Amino acid sequence: MPLSSFQKNFQRLPIPRQLLLQSVGLMALACLVLSLGAALMMKRHLEDELQSTAQEEAGNRLDLVDIHLRSLEEEVLRIARHTIRLSQDHQELHSALIVDLMLHRESRGLIFTNQQGLITSTSSNDMQIINPDHLQEVLQNGSIHRSFHATPGKYILIVPVKDGEALVGAIIAHFDFISVLQQFFQRKTSLHYSFEQKGRIFFPVLETDQTTPTAGELLVYQTPLMQELGINCRFQPYEAGFKRPLHKILILLLIISVALITLAVALSVALAHHISQPLQDLTQKLIQGEEDFVPQNASNEIAVLTDAIEFQQKKAQASLTDLEKSKDEALKATQTKSEFLANMSHEIRAPMNGVLGMAQLMRFTEMTAEQRKYVDAIIDAGDSLMSIINDILDFSKIEAGHFQIDFQDFDLKRCLQNTLQIFEVKAKEKGLDLILDMKDDLPLMIRGDDLRLRQILNNLISNAIKFTSHGKVVVHVQVKPQPEDKYNLSIAVQDTGIGIHKEDLGKLFKSFSQANSSITRKFGGTGLGLAISQALCEMMGGTIGVESSPGKGSTFYFNLIFEKAQSQESDEKEKRSEYSRNLRILVADDSDVNQMIVRTMFKKLGIRIDVASDGLEAIEMAAKTAYDLIYMDVHMPLKEGPEAARIILAENRFQPPPRIIALTADMFKDDHRKCYEAGMIDLVMKPLQLNDLKASLMKYGHRARGDRKSLQEAS
């Protein structure tokens, strides 16, 4: 039967039968594996045990051989001791000793020699066993000499005969070594053995027992006497001694396996219902309330459960599709929200540019004290409104994930000093001391986002001045070097203001939240400043926190990680250099109010300008006149600012080309990126401030190039 057909037929069986068959099969497999493992372990154990027993048996038998040979040697020595006392009157004693020795069936004879090695008497006809060199060695040294000849199988012993200390002769005895071995190794044994000398086997002579199978390792054993004679005994256990106990163990394991399989069958039958019932219950729960569920295969519980799970998976997939659709709609809504905020930013900033610009111009006219008070109120209210708009836009960008950190080298000390300089007037108006506490060893240049550092400081210092009526605001600055050319910048803004209760500290960094409603009513604010500051700190790899005591003041602190600047030379001198009054400047803006404001501001700065009302007019004017700087509004009719800038630079006939700076109310990075991609070198944000225009002139207008010639004239 093909495997696929068997699988289909098996799946059609009820769950209890499937469980029964699976349990029996698994148990049988487990028993087989366990039996094989146990058999292998027992085989190894039996081999070790058999080897140990064989070594012990061989040792015992060879020790008996050694003892027997030593006893024969003692007999010969006894004859040697009596030989010197033999005379013609005691010939019978000599014969009696020889007869006594010859009673040993291993003995093959004795040979007596005098001091010169000449034979005096013998009971042996085999004179070839005498080795003259060995005999002379014994007669000279008086030592016993033992040797073995494998071919005749004889053990030869040469013993000196002494009269007191004088050597008078020798006795040569030779024995049948094979007969000795037969006494001890032809008895019943579990070993296959062989004796060899110099690699040649001399016993057993007929190796009939080698047909019997052996097992285990081939072992070698020697007694001291055998080692002296150069004889090795090699032995190995017979396989029969190994198989019989192994067969008994395998039969026992088979009985245990059958018992376990029987137990598995009984347990499977008993537990089948307990396993099947929960599956049915789970299936009911999955399809409960699902009128449109129809099982495709109702042959058993597993099949129905599988259909139910697939049904739920399809529903989940449908839900996932709906979720993806909702996600796309949410992204589109976020994009729409961002576009709406960008448009609102531009639409609000455009009229605010007119309001604040005209109010700033009014400051330069002659006014009464009351009129100046009104103008200052307009400017303060406008600044507050712009601050709220900026906070809402920043929070929206952070929430949408569009906020980016720009890394560049900047002068840390100058950044801190310029930031505090902004608040000096406000602090002085409230009678507060604004103090910058920083060490002289601060690094001159570091790499990071100085704009976001200023934004965090602006929020904290602004809050400190807002909530402090008397005393001081101190900004503490510390920089600690870190590994890999990094710096840990720690800044704490400490005030002597109203302080914050402990239970209100948790609300501070939440969006649209302040310590309590009374503060909102008294001091105003959106409650976004600290939330934005916390988000900026986290984006720059830092943290922010607060410590406060009611009535004593608060300390807001934050830590940021900055990198070491590529160059430690500050560009402060260049940025603070005076601008030229001979600059040729073109301003392109479609708003009559903005034109009036820009013209008046540049007049205050001592520079006359040309004005274009749209992008096309700006292109025409730039083609005729060599301008040093062009201030280009981003949104204009006929030609947008970036497009007009791209055309001006592409069709330019003058060298060097004019520097184009964007005038924009857009706060989003994508809009700024379009300006830079068009060839613009910088941006000035609306509402326009006189100081911002002056800063751009000092940065890009320190030299006038009004006397430039066209490329055609130069050629």
C-alpha cells in the first residue's frame, strides 16, 4: 500500500484508534531503542568481564607451570649437591638420584661433566642439546643457565657442581616443556591459547581448537621464567562463553518490551476518551456562534478541529487585511494632518509677518510713551502667538516621526551666550539676575544639533523666568569627556521661583499638561514646551529631569551626548565681521506688505534693494543684473521660489553666481530640503526680524561684488 494511501486511511480512523496505534508504535520503537542500547551496554560489560576472567585464568595456569619448572630445577640442584660426595662405594646413591628424577615424565635425561666439560656419565642419548658456550659459561662463572629450544620443545638447565667453593663439574638436565604445558592447558578451559618464541608458535602443535570462534581482544602474558626464556603466551576467550549470557539478557529484554507494549495498549485505551473529549470541547468553542462554519472533513475530531482552526485563520487574515487598510488610512490621515499644519503655518505666519513687521517698523518712528507701550504689547502678543504655533508644529512633527536631528560643528560657548542674551531683557524687566555658570575648560567646538540645544534651553529658561518673581536664574554647564571622542554635556537651569509640589512633578513632561490648572490661568502656556524638550533629549541620546521644592524654586537638568568637532577653530570671527554697504540685493516677494517691511528693514541696515513681485520677474531681473544676494520668497505666483532659484543659477552669466537665501514660513524639513536642492544656501524664517536679516548679511555679505563682469565680457 502506498504511503499516501496509508496516511489517508489512518486519518479517517477515530481519534481513540489513532491514539492507540500511535502509542503502541511509539512504545514498540522506544522498547526497541532501549533494548538495543541495553544490549550494547551489556555486550561491552560482558566483554570486559570476560577479558578480566580470561586474564586471571591464564595467569593462574602459567603460574602453575612456572612452579612446576622451579620444582624440577630444585631436583637437579639436589642431585648437584650430592654428586660431589659420590664415590665408587656409593654408586647406588648416584643411580637412585637419577632414577628419582627420571620418575618425572617430563625428564628426558641427565648429563654429568667434569671441570673441563668432558662427559663423565649420562642417562641421555641426545648429545646435541649441549651448547659448549653455555657449558663453559657455567663452568667459569658458577651460575645456573636456563634455555629453551622450540624445535624439540626442550627446556635445558645447566647447574654447576661445587666442592666447597671449588667448581668441579656440571650437570646438564633437559625436560620436555611440551609435556609440562599439556598438564595444565589441555584440561577444560574457556581460553584459546598459543605459546611462541621469536614469533614462532610451538604449542599447541596441532591447532585443532582454533576452529572454535573467539571473542574479545588477544592478550599476552609472561611469567618471570618465561620472560627469561623468551616465551610468550597469547590467549583469547572463546565466543561461546560470551554469547550464552548475552542471549539470556536479550530474552529478558524482549519479555520486558512485550510487557511495556501491553501496558501502553492498556493506558492508550484508558486515556483515549480523556484526550478526545477536550479536542471536541475545543472545537465547539472555536465554532461557537459561527453559523457559517461547515467542516470539510468530519471523519474524526482532529479533522473537524483542523477545519475550525483554518476557519478562524481565514477570519484572522480578513481582520489583518482590515487592519492594514486602517493603517493605510491612518497614514494618509497623518499625511493630510501634516499638510494641513504646513498650510496653516504658512497662512498664519504670512499675516503675522505683516503684523509683527509693521510693529517693528513702528518702533523706529517717533511715538509717545503710550503709543510705544501699545506697539510693545502687539509685538509681545505676536511673539507669544508664534511661540504657540511653533510648539504645536514641533509636537506634530515629533508625533508623526518627521522630526530630524542635524549634526554639525558649532561653538558651544557662543551658543550658550547667545541663548542667554535673548532673555536678558525679560530678566532685567522682572528684576532677576540671569547668570551663566560654565567652566573655562569647556571644549571650543563640538558636533551636534545646536538648534535643538537652543530650543531645549529656550524652553527651560523661559519657564524659569516666567515662574520666578524675584531672585535669580542660573544656568550651570558641565562637560565631561567620554570614550570614542564624545562629550557628556550636563546643563541645569536653577531658579528661585514658586516651585512645584511633589505630586505634580509627574505631570510636567506630559503633553498639554501643567502642574495644575491655576498655573495655566495665571501664567498661560500650552503645556507642550517640556514634552517637546523631553522628546528632543531622547532623540539626541540624553535624559531630562527636575528637582523642586514649593516656595524655594526648581532645577531642571538634562544630559546630552555630543561628538568631538572635526575642527576646533571657531568661525565666530567670520560670522561677526561687518557686512558691505555696497551689496547689490534683490528681494522677491509677492506681498506688498512684506515688500514694504523688507525694504524698510534693509534701509535701516544701510542698504538699498531691488524688489520683484513674482518668480518670473525675479528671473528676468537676475539675468540683467549681477546681484550679490537674492532673498527669495518660497511661495509665489507664476514661479515658486525653489524653481525660480534653479533657473537663475542655471542661466547665470555672472561669476561668481549670486547667493540665494530663502524667505519662508514653512517649518517642515521637506520644504527646507527642496530649497537646498534648488541651490539656495540658507533660510530666513518669517515673521522677519531685523536681527535675522542683519545676521544673514554678516554671514554672506561681508564683500560686495557689484563690479563683476559677465562671462561673455570676460571671454
